[in-house]
Amino acid sequence: MMNPKTQNKVAIGTLYGIAGLVVLILMALLGYILVSGLPQLSWHFLTAPAKAFLKGGGVGIQLYNSFYLLILAMLISFPIALGAAIYLYEYAKDNWVTTTIRTAIEILSSLPSVVVGLFGFLFFVVKLNLGFSILSGAFALTFFNLPLLTRSIEDSLRTIDTTQREGGLALGLSRWETVTRVILPAAVPSILTGVILSAGRVFGEAAALIYTAGQSAPALDFTDWNPFNISSPLNPMRPAETLAVHIWKINSEGIMPDAKAISSGSSAVLVLAILLFNFAARYLGKRLYKRLTSA
Amino acid sequence: MFLSNDLTQNTEMLERHVVQPTDPQHPTILSTEDLHVYYGKKEAISEGDLRFASNQITALIGPSGSGKSTFLRSLNRMNDRIATVTGKIMYRGVDINQPDIDVYEMRRRVGMVFQRPNPFAKSIYDNIAFALRLRGVTDKHVLDEIVETSLKQAALWNQVKDDLNKSALALSGGQAQRLCIARAIAVKPDILLLDEPASALDPVSTSQLEDTLLDLKQHYSIIIVTHNMQQAGRISEYTAFFNQGRVLEYDTTSHIFTNPQVQITSDYVSGNFG
């Protein structure tokens, strides 16, 4: 028998070991991606269109497509997730209906993204005749994103103390006023963290997009912002290969001579973009929280 | 001045002793009739027939789980979603416990302060002003004035007048609780319900809060749940003793504390039980 003190030391040591291992693996992965990818990066690489057969192509269009799809997917999924979370946590009573909804959300959130992609292909691309398009991709990503985002917003609402709700109601505010004026402003940082996390997942998602947003990146004319023109960057009906899909495609069937370098470069860009996005959103969340709560 | 509705007064201890306030200078502002509260099938409160005098402080005392908080929260229908409340709650001649009452308007007249200070994650100013803005008060001067008078009434103005735009979350427990009082009186209620407002505060803050309540009773009728017997004795005119969901004794505070008529009240106020 160990005495409690030794026991505690062993436990702490083990936990440190596990945490260290996780950090080490992460560092190694990140380090490998950055070390092999960073040398490939240049302004040309970030802005030039990809080349199918020659070396020296870039990822400009894929990068743009990734951001555009992310924004569209978030614009569609965030309001739905927010509404669902508010309903589930603030209004719905605990009964079999809400239990069923919660179970459905949990099952949906563990759905493999390739299944979401195939469903998106059959339903949006074929049945609704949207074709391989940004819109199909955005809808597929919404399906992919909705369950987790709803869960995370619901969890954010849960972190706000019940006494805050009672405080609002006791002042004669309606439940809706209490939610929108008291609870949501206080929950903003936590909601934003959830949005960032899911944005990272969406940004790096490939499987759900291969059959929905397509694997081709037609040339874009960045001077044409009329969304109805086929070469306009804003056109949601054009096929749009994203960065993540690009990486997958190069590695499986890339025939350009510098395929490996482009793949490494793209991976580094993907990782950096997600990091950048994280920091920016965090900063924004703090600013927003300050403005809403004058903390 | 006080009429007993109990005609069987004698020297023996009674089962139940309820004397409703009848002071003509402080007419009844709120009363309950045949009030029952159920959590699911379980009855938490039965036959709470009480009358509350205006511009006085009424203390609700009793052991934990005796139903005093449940009773208080039923008065402005904060229990609507978790409990079933039957019977009448008469406020200025209107039964506010009926479904077609505008609950939100009613809660503005019957304000509430909770056990734990719950300032909103907003500035001190906005904590008070935002509910008013939602009700259409947008004039900056009017808002400024209401914020100032409410904070003064809650005895907080001098401490925060230069920090009105700072977050209310930075206030100490006692200050936060007084901000909650200021917030509650800013919407100009008639009645203030307080649910153990001092239980999370230190002795100095508690004593300041009690002074504030004594000042406030000029303008508001106050009903306060408290665990603290001395507090009830110090500030209230009337005291109701709750036990197991029933009001066992209701009388002036001085009677309850010096000459309780029910054995269990006597045991409770003398600290032998509870």
C-alpha cells in the first residue's frame, strides 16, 4: 500500500506524462507540417491559380473558395443552431420530444462526414439540381456543422446562471427579452469559442465537400463581383474546390511535377489560416464582450 | 388595534395563531386566499391566508424547507414554470394569480431581490437603465435621474457615482446586492419581495442593507424571507412563522418574539429547533 502522499505524486506524474505526450504529438505534427510547408509559401503561391500539369501553380482560388464556403455555411448554420439552442435550453420543457431532439442531434453529430457528403450529393446536387456548387457544399457543411454548433451554443447558455434569468423576469421582462438582452450578451464569448471551433472543423473539412462543392476550381475574375456571372467569385452556383479538397486531390491524383511541394504548402496554409482565424475571432470576442457588458 | 381571528385564546399553547394586520394607516396591499402550491403532486404550501400591510416590513421566518421561499416566489409568480399555484393572490383588488393577468406588468409592480446578488453582465448604469429602455424610457435625462435616485435609495450612489460605466460584476457582494435593490426599485414597484437578501453578505453589509430596507419602507411594502431571527426582529413590523408548508403563527413581530402563542414558534424563535 502506498501512502496517500506518494499516491498523489504518482497520479500527478502520470497525468503530466499523458498531457506531455499529447502536447508532444501535436507539436510534432504541427512542426512537420510547418517545416515542410512554410518554405513553399510565397505571395505567388497564395494568389496564383492552380496548374494541372505544370509546376509553379498556386492555391489562390482554393483558398478563396474555402473562406467563401466557410462564411456561407456559417451564415446558414449559425442562425438555425442559435434558434435551436435557445429553444432547447430556454423554452422547451424536459419531455420525450426534447429528449428525442437531443438524441437526434447527438446521432447527427457523430455521422461520418463522408456520409453527409454522399447525402448532400444525392439530395442537393442531384435531387434539388443544384449541381456541384458552393451552395450544395454550404448546405452539406450546414448538416455537418449544425449538431455540434447547436450543442455548443446550448452549453454556452447553460453556463449562464439561472439567477440571471430570474433577475430579468423579476424586472418584468418577458422570457424573450431576458434571453436576448441578458443571457445572450453574457454568453457571447463562450458562443464565439464554439463558433470558432466549428469553423475550424468546417474549414478543414474535405469528405463532405468532394461530392457537393466539387473538385474543380474554375478560373475566377476577381474584378467581377456580380454574383450572377459564372466567373464571379461571389457566384454560389459554381463548382468550388476548397483547400482541404485540393490537398486530398493532389495526394490521390495530382500529376503536376511539384505535387508534393504544393500539398505541403497547402497544408501549411490550411493550418495557418485556422490559427489566424482562431486568434482573430478570440480578439473579436473579447472586444464584443467588452462592448456588450462594459466589463 | 389588532384583532385576533382566533376566538379560542387561552393560556394553553395553540396549534395555530394568525392575527392579520388591521392598522388603518397601513391598509392591506397584498393578500393571499386559500393559497396552495404543488410541485408535481406534492403539496408544498397549504392554506396560506395572509394579509400584508402597505409600507411595512413583513418577515417570513421558519426552518429550511418550511415553504417560506416558495410562498414568496409564488407572490410574483416566479414559480409559474416549476410549480402549480392555486388560490387567490389579491393585489389592489385584482387576483394576480389568474391566467389572463399580464405577468410581466405585474412583476414590475411586485419586484424581487434574490438570495444571491445577481447583477447582469452590464455596466452599473445599464443594470438599472436597460429594463426602463425596453419599456420606452429613452430620454437620457430621465434615465440619468432614475438611475441616480434608485442608487441613492439603495444607498449605493456615493460609492459608485464615478464608476457608472464600469461593469457591475466588479462590485463587492454587498454593493452588488444593493445594486439589485436599486434595479428592482427603478421600475417603480409597489411591493418588494426579498428572498434572504443578506444571507450571502458579511455582517457590515448586512447591517447597511437593513438600514436601507428601513428607509425603503416609506415608499414600498416589503416582504422579506429571512433565516436570521435577529434580522426579523430588527426590521420587521409583522412576522409569519412557516412550518411544513403552513403558516403556524402570524402576528406583530414583537408578539411573535416576546409572546409566541404556538409552542413550535416559541421553540423556533428561542433557538430550540430549526
